[in-house]
Amino acid sequence: MSEKKEESIEVRRKDDCSRTSEQDPNPDLEKVSEKDLDVCTPESPIQKLSRANRTASCSDAPRTCRASTDLARHETRTTVLSVGRQHSLTSTISRVPTATKPPSFSRLHEILFVAVICSSQLLTQAGLTQSIAPLHIIGRSFHTTNPGQLSWLPAAYSLTVGTFILPAGRWGDLYGHKKLFVMGYFWFALWSLVAGFAAFSHSLVFFAFCRAMQGIGPALLLPNGIAVLSRTYPPGPRKDMVLSIFGATAPGGSVIGSVFSGIFTEFVWWPWAFWTLGMVLILVGLMVIFVVPHIPVVGGKATFKELDAPGTVLGVVGLILFNFAWNQGPAAGWDKVYVYVLLIVGVIFLAAFFWFEKRRATFPLVPMSSFTADTKLVFGCIAMGWASFGIWLYYLWQFLELEREQSILLGAAQFVPTTISGAMAAITTGILIRKIQPGWIMLISMLAFMVGIILITTMPINQTYWAQTFVSTLVTCWGMDMSFPSGVIVLSNHMPPEHQGLAASLVNTVVNYSISIGLGMAGTVEVQVNSGGSDALRGYQGAWYLGIGLDGLGVLCAIFLIISWRSTLKAKEKAESQRGET
């Protein structure tokens, strides 16, 4: 009986689709209704299997049938928009108008829209470097010069940025990306203001806590900002360029954070850098309310199961404890028992998280089934490269201020060329990403990270800025601005349609968490080789050598990624040729 019903449905689908094709042989994708998408789009094998499973489950569990059907409709719409009639990304790009701005935007509106979205990345990086540039002055105001304790100021921020991004992306899917985006700006603003007032507490622990709470704001901003961009622009060159611009703001944000924190530290008082950032965030948050259009939530009212609360708790607690142990080890000493205990407990929580997500979660926060060998290699590249970048940035600042005895403003000025080089890298990536395999772009970015850190590791103290420091700052930002967009696109291409929005969240998680964990590992190396603090330069170089090793692993991951893609391509070509012969 069910087989006859399925055949009847298929016949009606074909008849309706043929009538639609006769009326308009080249339909505009924007004008096609939801019903047309469901009827006229040939089903993929995955969709057919999903429909068959739903038919069987509806007879057994009618209460869950409606929810399953709604989810299937959403998956069908996503598949049409991202895969297309030929079930390939290339065919979709060829059918979607790619050179036009969103239809409801004027030119000025689009400029403001892109500006407020990209400001989230810019201000996130500014929030990171505003504590790195005046690090030792902030430390003296809290009566500490311990390098391990001071490294917590940027590490605590990156820790919460990387930890809370994944659940923040899920919250945006369920409750609205714009709503979470606005909340992110105001949360970021609140704790930036509180971090400034922490100077009156004379407690470094409380200030580090404020930095950790401050990092939750960017965690809300980054995945939901990219989701807003992804849902506003159709696939095509314009969308790729906007995403590249989003990534290009990172070097500019680092420079802005360094420059303004330097100005306030030298001429006023360092808390004014945090208070000013808070006021700017409030203004941009208000702009978002009026500039960013309403984006409807897909799937109706969220349920508690869709939040994946157990998985969220296991993942967040595990990541925090694991990271805390690595960053506390250099500060307190690895001989402290509680450091090892927290590290072991963190590993247990992370193991429980992966088991729960794979075996028990109905709506997993991280769909393990979507991870292929290629996606794992991409994660490896991004983790190694950005951990190395955090080490490069943090210890270069220490080198400029303590070994070359330069002022904060002079040090910040030496990073200004990264804004120009970063813009060039973003434009180049936006062009290349549609011409060559992203794996090659990933390899180039890993080599850029490696060359940049090798240059500063081998430079003498009294060398001119224009020799190795200048070249290192120019090269390293190519690693930043090429790895981020290519990583997002690679993961998107390897994930099913219903998990496309997850790609950006995963990349952001790996980027920011790797920066934090990399600083903890580098701090451990530093305290082991700096002769009890008497040879600071040797400690910096030890940390940089660790960064070089991490970049080497990233290069190997990129090479294996390219080899894997070539093997897959040859296998497909062989299968097609055999099919053609038969």
C-alpha cells in the first residue's frame, strides 16, 4: 500500500514540475515559491531515503511526524539553494544571480550592513590586542610581573570566545541570528566597561575574570554575523568577496586595538581603552538594530532537545578545564596537583562530550557523522596555523617592548602595514577561491604563518625594523586572511546542507580556542628555557620555535589534504569514464 502511495506521489511531482517548466522554462530562483521548490526539484538519494523513513515513522509515532516533516521541508529548501538541480555547488552558482546586491538594499544600506557585520570581527581582534600592547603596564597596576599570570589577560578572552561560539551559533539558529547578534554587541560593551572599572579592584584575578566574560560577546557576534551574511547573499563572487572582507578586518582590528590602547596608556590611563571600546560597541549595536533586516527563524518554536543542553554543558566545561590547566601551568607551576587534576577532568568531560554527541544526542551540537578525513585535516591546518599566530603576536609584542625597549605607540605603528597587506590578501583570496582548490589556498596560508614566525625567531635585537620585522608582519597576515575564508568554504563543501551554518562556527571555535591553548603551551616552554626569567630572549625564542613546529604540522595537514582531493578526483573521473563506456 505504501509503495503505491509513493509511486502516486512521484507521478504527481513529475506532472506538476512539467507544467511549471512549460509556464516558465527559466524560473528566477528568488520568485520560486516554497511549494514549487518542494515539488519541482528532483530528490537526491538522501532526500528519498529521508522521505521513506518519515513515512515509516509516521505510522509508528504520529506525534513526531509533523516535526520530522517540517525539518524535511527545511532540508529540501536548503538542498535546493545550496546544491541545485544537478546536486553540485557549481550548478547552483551558475543559476543564482551572483553579481547583484540583495534586492531590498540600496547601495548605502548595503555598505552600512556590511560595515556593522564586519565590525564584529574588527572589534573582536581589537579586544584581543588591547590587553597585549599595554600588558606590562596593566600588570604593574595589579602589582605583578609574572609572565605566566600576565598571559592570562589575552588567554582568558580567547578562551571564552572559542568555547562559547558553537552553542552561540545553535542559539542563533533557534532564536534568531539578528537577536543574538545584537545581544553580543551589548554583552561585549557591558563587560568592556566593567573590565575598565576592574582597575579600582587592584585584583588581577577579577580583571582576568572580566576579560573572560568580555570574550562571550564576540562568541555571540562571530557565528551569528557570518550566518546573517550567508542568509542575505546568494552563493557567488559577491558573497565570497564579502566573506573575504569580513576576514580582512582582523589585522585592522589588531592594529586599532594596539594603537588606541597605546594612546590611552601613554597619555591618559589604560582603563580608558576598555571604556572607549564599550561606548563604540553600544553605538554599533544600536546601528545593527536599524541596519540589519529581520531574518526569520526556520523551523518554528525551539524545543529544549534542540538546544542539546547536555552536550553544551559537557563541551563547554571540558574546553574550559582543559584550557585552564594549560594556561595555569606556566603561572602556578606544573608541580601543583590541582593543575593535573583539572587537566584530567577536562579530558574526561571532552571524551564524554564526543561520546554523547555521537551516540545519544537527538540534535547534536557537533554532528560527528559530518566529519570526514578531509574536514579533520582542515581543522588540523586551522588549529596549527592560528595557535602559531597567537604565539607570534604575543611574544613579538614582548620582544619589541622589553628587548628593543620601544614604546607602545611605536610598536603599534610597526603593525600598521598589516592592514594594507591583509586587504590585499583578502581580495586575492576572494578571486582565487573560485579558480583553484581551497586546499592550495590552505597550504599557502600555512606557509605564510611559518615564514612569518621563522623571520622573527632568527632576527637579532639591534636589527632595523625594515629587515625581518617588517617582512614578517606583511607575510603573517596572509596566513590569517587566506585560512579563514578557505576553511569556511572547504567545510561547507564537505558538510550536508542542513549543517552549512555550522561550518563558520566550527572555524571560529578552532581559531580562537587555538590561540588560547597555544599561548598556554608556549608559556610552558618559555618558563622551562628562560633560566628562571634571567634570559627572557631565550624564552621568547623557545616559544617561537614551538610555533614553527605547529606550522610544520599545519603544512603537512595541507599537503595530505591536497593528496586526498586529488585521489578523490581521480576516482570520480575513473568512475565516470567506466560509466560512459557502459
